Amino acid sequence: MREPTRDQALRIYRTMHLIRRFEERVAECFAAAEIPGFIHLAVGQESVPATVCALLERDDLVGATHRGHGQVLAKGAEPRRVMAELFGRATGYCRGKGGSMHLCAMDLGVLGTNGVVGANLPIAVGTALAAQVRATRQVTVGFFGDGAANTGAAHEALNLAAVWDLPVVFVCENNLYAEFTPQAVHTKGTSIAARAAAYGMRGVQVDGNDVPALFDAAAEAVDAARSGAGPTLLEAMTYRWRGHHEGDPMAYRAKDELEAWRAKDAIPRFRAWLVERGMLAADEDERLVGAVAAEVDDATEFARRSPWPAPEAALEDVHA
Amino acid sequence: MPEVRYVKAIADALAEEMARDERVIVLGEDVGAPGGTFGATRGLYQQFGKERVRDTPISETAIVGAAIGAAVAGLRPVVEVMFMDFIATCWDQVVNQMAKMRYMFGGQVRLPLVVRTHTGAGLNAGPQHSGSLEAWAVHVPGLKVVMPATPADAKGLLKAAIRDDNPVLVLENKTLYAMKGEVPAGEHVTPLGRAEVRRGGSDVTIVALSRMVGEALRAAETVAAEGISAEVIDPRTLAPLDRDTILASVAKTGRLVVAHEAWAPCGVGAEIIALAAEHRGAPRVPRGASEGGGVWGAMSGPPTLMVRRVTPPHTPVPFSPPMEKLWLPDAARIAAAVREVMG
């Protein structure tokens, strides 16, 4: 069992708090009509990107999903520039061209969140192909959900990555719903990871809200990819606390289901693990949570103060 | 100049660019050891190895998506999609990913990648292996689109496409693969965005795409015997379109015939006619207008404009030879359209 070092563990813990706080703030700003468009939040799923990305180097790559703010932040994106992009401001990562579902931070290896479910996976295979051809030892992580698992793009990407032994880790954040539709309605089998066997790659299903267990599985997958042993399909079981999109009344699920998953919240569970190992004192925890809150406040104020893009900027960036 | 077959010109272009730049890789179904369905990648696998010349599963979405990722990460992939009809299977990757990526990411990425595919009826390949779907691609911002009509352009446009930092769709015509033509020896790159006047004339402008260029030249020869002087323009690049060359010709002739294998509704011919119509009677025609801007030049738009489209019927491409022959436009039909616009 591979355990995170203290630094890794605290980074994971801090990132989970950051994503939670960030997403909750996005919900408030969206409700206040400060954020235009459509928003998909990942409250409840923070542990997955926080843990997986703690294992990545700066030049490793991440193909994110439409529910991807957390994946982008976990790879190291500045909360200010992420929030500004969601606000549609000129200071955002994409200068207001992308927004929530097309959020790219190329200098950090973030290949973008993607508005088309499953479409990021073939692209993740491509960056892994480039890494293999150029022998860079870079690893690509392709995040997806249980909904995306049923796209043709996911099937094609998994097969191609397997047949070429590409350095990619497919991370399924299985939150049990494809938009409004529960897994039992959209998928007969109960394990996405079990499909890995048919592709000839490693497949692991893990409790995504159990950070140490997830870390162990993800570390093995990342190491395998980096050492040339090919791809892994890692399925992290988790749960989405909020709707598919902001404004979704969630009529499709029982209240006690959400309560049951709230009781399995990864953040207090991992806090207990840290405390038990003497990695986190009570005053440190307080400081960390306070610093994260201040960072999100700062990001929000930055976004609010930032200028709108010049309308004419709409005419730029079609071609290189 | 040496005579080279169209398909060999493609293979030569790929080999030269792979030798010139190690970032160029080739991906596609049967492109490696087999050398491609029509031989367009013959010899590459032996010369450059399996790392850079990759046979893929039958997974167009994964192949094109992988090329996008590889391009973003620093390679210059050339993908083959076996028939253009099949591009429908990976159209999300082309339209929603490849074409939009640079724009929606605010210019953070470059996508130096080429999708080679082929169009064209005439081989009894039937409804799902004969399509000319260039209008789909031309409609989408962010894509460049070329349609070489000669071996020289098959080579020169492909080399230019590989060197371009944007996604380029290279639409070859499978019925031209056996065509022989002169290809300049040594380095030969055809700049994107420049039309070629294949034959000068003063009475009527014929704009023809791909295989229809040859048919248009035969039609021009026929009508010349009747005293009609036809100018034949091959746009070569459809996006960005060389509007100047077309508008200058139409300004001179006031008569325009377009000919292509794609269906008429919303086809490239309709776009070209609309372009000419927008400038009919204009005291000045904008020069340098290929991207929609440009300064006003000295030419005048034509005071009147007569137009005709020569296209197939609005049906799928039929399989059986006599039906396909009726379906496919030819020189006789182009000549008939020329006579009509001459009134």
C-alpha cells in the first residue's frame, strides 16, 4: 500500500477544501447572476481530482470534463484566472472565450474541460501518443464520468490507448448519474473498471471518497503509465451532491440517498486519517481552511473587478 | 518536369515532409505496412518505421482525436480517414474539438494537423463511399480545406497543409489517383488560399472543384469551337477561398458557372455565386477579401450577372454504372450551362 507523504497528503487535503469552497462560491455567484451560461459543479467529488493530480508533475497532462473546475484547480490552475473565466472576463485563462466547459490552462497541461461528454478521451490519448513518440515520460490523465463511459469515443479511446500501450490513466469519476439518469438505467453492469479486462488493460474500482485507497490505486496507475507499462482504467466511486447543472431540482433522486453520501464525505474522512497520523494539528487545520476561504474570496473579487473582454476580441483566435 | 501519378505525388509529399520534420507522423487505417487502401502512404512504413507510421483500429473518432491531442502536444500528425463519407463518424472531433479548440481556449493552443480523406464518385463505390462533403467542412470556422485537382497540387497543397499551424482537411479525389501530370522537381509547395486560373477567357467564368476542373477544361475547349471564350478557375483551397481571383474574373465576364460533385443546396458553388452576387454592380470590388475584410481595389463588379450551377441530382450516389453515369456531372453538362449563361 502506497501512502501519500505528508506534503502530498496536505496538498490533497487543501485541494479538496479549495475545490469545495470554490464550487460553493460558483453556485452563489451563478444564483446571483454574476456567472453567465451553464454550470456543472463537482461538490462531493473533490477527492478524485485532488488525489490523482497530487501524483502528477507539472508537465503531465489532464483532459478534463464538463464537470471539471476541480480537475483544473487540482492540476494547479490559479483560482483567480479560473473564476475570471467563469465570469467571462478578459483575465480568465481563455480570455472569456471558453467559460466553464472550455477551460484550458495549457502551461499547466490542462487540455481543457470539454462540453461534449466523452470527447476529451481521444484527445488525451493523443497527448499520450505524443509523449510516447517523443519519449518525454509525461503522463496524461483523462477524466470522465459513468455517463461518458457509454460513449463510442470512450470505447475507441480505451482500445487505442491499450493497443499502443500509451502513458495514460483513464479516471472514471463514477458519481452514479449520467445527467439525470441513474446508473442502473443507463448501464447493465455495475463496474466500469471491469471493462478494462476486455481492452487488455488494468482496471481498478476503488472507493473514491477514501483518499488513501484512491491514492494507492492512482499511484500504481501513474507509475505504470510513466514506466511504459501502458494505460489503466481507474474507477473511483463517488457522488455528486448538487444537480447535473445549477438549477437542476434533482427530482430524480431520493433525499436519503444524498444524506447517505454526505455521511461518506471524503473531507472529514481524510481529516481523521491525517489527524490519526499526526500530520494535521487542530490549529493547522483551522489555518488551512481559513487560507483556502481567503483564496476563494480573493479569486471572486478578482473576477468581479476584472474587465469584460473587448467585443472585437470575438474575431480573434480562429486561426494560428 | 517529371510526370507523376496523383497518388504517388501524395506519397512523395508525405515522405518529404516526414524526412524534413521528425514531428510529422502518419495515422490511419491500413496506412502502415499495407501502404494505404489506394497506396497513398506506400513506402512510408518501411522508411520511417512503426513509431511514426501507425496502423490504427477502425476508430475514426479515436484516430482524429488522437491527432488533435498529439498536435496540441507538439507533433504534426497527418491522419487518413479512408473515405470522406466516414468523416461523419468522427464529426464531433472535427467540428467541436479540432475546429473550435484554438478559439475557445483563447489562442492557447496550436493545431498543426492534417486530415487527408478522399471524395468522388465514378468508381461504382455506391452511396457510402463516393461522397463529396466539402461544404460541411467549409461551413465551419477554424478549418482550412483544400481540394487538389492535379498531381502537382496534390503534392504542393499537402506539403503546405503539413507546414500550416492550423487544422487542414485535404480532400483528394480517388478517381484522380491514377492521373498522371507534371510535378515540379525538388521542393514544391503550393500556398494555401490561392486559386489557379487554369485557362484564360473573357466571356464566361467557370469555377470548378476537384475532378470537375478537368471536365471544365474539356467544356471550355468545346465551347471555344463555338466562339465562346471561357475562363476556368480552380480555387484549390476552399477555405480560405481566394475571393479576389474569382471576383476579378466575374467582374470581367459577368457570367459564372460553378461545377462540383457535391449537391447543389448550400454547396460551395452556392457560396461562390452568392459572393459574386454581393458584388454585382459594385463600383469597386474589395481586394484581399479572402477573410472577409480587405481594402477596395480598382476592379468593378459586373453590372449584370448570369449564373448556373452544374451539380449532381440531390440524391445519394447510386451504385449501378448507368445510374452513376447520369448522376455525375461532366464536360457536356458544363458546356450546356455555359451556353445558357451566354444566352
